[in-house]
Amino acid sequence: MNEYMTHKELDIFLKALAFAAEMHTGQVKKGCSKLPFINHPIKVASLLSSISRKKDIPLLVAALLHDVLEKTEADPAGIRAAFGKGVLGLVREVTDDKSLPDPERKQRQIESAGRLSPVAKKIRLADKICNMRDIMTYPLGWSQQRKLAYLDFAGKLAVELRGTDTRLERIFHREHSAAMRAVKAGTSRGAL
């Protein structure tokens, strides 16, 4: 089992990183004006890489690109041409319909979680882990109620994603439990 990328795989990964960085130029993480948004997909890809025994390049590329259709003007045809039909399919699976109100988008994520491909489920779960970490680490200006609502949503989604990956699920449950304790105690900054 090879845990290292070939030169070709590394080139594809770096191409995806550059594409995501270009697409997310100027964007910052919601509520945190100093945190470039590109850090988020990098963290998602890094988490997935850290738990993988073998480097799954389509998974890591899709993780880097998981928000480009939702949050940028990225063209699906361009993603397909540059990274393939499979990567585009994964990105589409985890892309929310931004025309819907936030509560409805979250409800659809929960309802559709069981129908995602196994790879898309990993991206979705890693995304939520990274979002929880950001909520708990950075001064987003979120109220205790808003943090609890996000954690409640993430917990419901994780239930629907059960069976995705035992390592990711253990990380999610550890992080979710710590976040719930910290938010309820009012000590969220730097808690995780």
C-alpha cells in the first residue's frame, strides 16, 4: 500500500489547490475577517489525508474543491475538464442549493446524507468537523444559541452519516462532545 503521491498525483493535487485558492480569492471565513476562506478546504483535505492509509487523490481534490460551486463563480465544465467527471460529481454531491434559506439547506443535508456516495460522505463529515473546530477556535461573534444550533445540526447529520468511516466518526464524536461542553460552559474560544 503506497501512502505517497506520485508526481502526477501531486501535480493534480497542487493544481486543485491553486484552482481553489484562485476561486476563493478575497473570501474570508464567515464571521472571521482575518481567516482566509481557502484555509477551510485545505483543513478538510488535510483531515481526510491524515486518516487515510492510502492517498485517495480524487477524494483529496474534491475536498479542496468542495465549496467552489457553492461559494464562487466556478464553472462545472471547467472543473470537469481540469479534474474529471468523478471529482465534479463528488463536488456536486456536497454542494448546497444557495437559493434556499439556511434552515432548509441544513434540513436537506440531513435528509440526503444517506444517499451520498461513500466518498462524498467522508467529505461531508470532515467538513463538519472542520467547521466545528473553527466555531470553537476563532472569535466568530456567534452567540451561544447559534453555536448550539450548529452543533445540534452537525450531530443530526452525523447520525445520518453513520458507517462512513470509523476514524472520522470517532474524531467527530470527540470534537462534538468537547464543543457541546465548551459552549454550554461558555468557554468556546480555543477549547478544541
